Amino acid sequence: MDDCTYVIFGATGNLAKIKLLPALYRLDVAGRLPDGLKVVGFGRRDWDDSAWRDKVSGWLAGEAENAREKIDAFCERLHFFTGDLG
């Protein structure tokens, strides 16, 4: 599969938190995502890449015990942009 960028609009919301990001994480752990895939989150909060990675890391903490290395590797794919579509 070719490298690509996956964009999540409303990346700080509930859908991203409970459905989209856990699903992408599970695909990553299963080796089903290309190495060059990037996940770009777009939202209205005044966050940067680091703040979003910290939040997502916390959201995924319940996915599996002793999975910190895998979660950290997944979070390296994450990038965040602040904006307002209005």
C-alpha cells in the first residue's frame, strides 16, 4: 500500500476518541498500515502535535496492558492543526 495522509476533522471529539483513533491504532498494531501513513488531526482547540499525542496516548491507554511502546510508536504518526472551518 502506498504512503498516505489520513485527515480527521474534529479530531478532539468523541468520534475520534472512541472509534477512529482506536481503530487506526489496532490496524497499526496488526501491521495493516503503511509505514509512511500520517494521521492529521484538525480541530478548534489550541493544541500542537505534542498536546494531541499526549491526549491520544491517554485515550489509548486502556487498549492493552504493557502496550506503551506500541502506543508511542502510533502517536509518532500524529500531527495536529488548529483551525476553524467557519
